[in-house]
Amino acid sequence: MSPEIEAIFASPWGALLIFGLRIVDVSLDTMRVLFAVRGKRLVAGILGFFQALIWIFAVATAIKYLDSWIHILGYAGGYATGTFVGITIESAVAFGLNQVRIVSIHGGVEIAEALRERGYGVTEYAGFGREGTVEIVNSVVQRAHMDEVMAIVDRFDPAAFVTVEEPKVLRGGSVVTRDWRVRRKWMRWGGGRSQRV
């Protein structure tokens, strides 16, 4: 490393650079773990490669300045912020599927029909709960479409009992494919089309 770059890293700017590098490397690592858990080995491997490159550089630089509290704070603060940023990015990307179970006293049929109109595969059946007969609606949807699904549930039965799980095995049936238009406050995902799995 040249004396000029060494001087930059020895200054408070160096602590800021370490902070930024840690944000990037921990964000990548957080997303790598989330993709690995979902079985996306190639994506997890690519993210791990770049995460390791950045991590080695950040750690090697931080170790040189262990006598500087500002560099230590930059390292630790970057780690904490990177965790938050990584989870936020993963949540915004909303990769993967959710199995949604809706238990409704009076709106199950309407919810099922509204979901079908939007292209979602839906299974509905009757059940019996504490309050008597209920309508149960099951559907597997893209995580990116959860806001739309919950809006449909709220329209017909705001008091419905809803559980969401991540399916481990998916075979047969149909799932609406994701559309890469943005959703959320600064992003809005679109609908998509139904695809057999």
C-alpha cells in the first residue's frame, strides 16, 4: 500500500472507509446466508466470493489501527449497519415463496375468488374453530406479492386469521411468477402471470 493511501487510512477518513467496507461486506454476507438457506447455491457462492474479498481488506486495514478508537468504532458500526442494510435489501428484493393460510369466519369464498381473479392458485375448504364454522383458504405466492394478498384479505375480512410460512418442498400446482416492477414505499412490484411448478 502506498504511503498516500496509508495516510488516508490512518486518518479519520480511514475509519469512515472501514465503516463503508464493513457495511458492504456484512450486507453481502447477510444476503449470502439468506440465499443459502433458500437453496440458491450459485447466488450464495458469488455473494460469498465478493464478501470475502472486501472482508479481508477491511479486517487487514482495521487491525493496523487497533490503537485508534475511531477505527474500532468504524469497524463495529459498519458491522451493525451492514446487518441492518443486508436484511433491508433482502426484504425489498423479497425473493422466494410464502405459503399463506387464511382462516375467515365469513369472507373466505370472496377472498379465494379475488385471489383467483389475480391469477393465484387457491385451495379452499371448510373448517371448525372456536367460534364455529370457518372458511380456510390456502395459497402459495411470491414473497413480493404479499402486500397485494394481504390487501385482498383486508378488503373482505380484516379480522381473518392469517399465517405465513416458507414452503420447503413445492411440487405441482401453480404459482404466479414475479414481475420485477417495484413495490413497497420506494419500490412497487407488479402482478405477474401464473406458472405451473
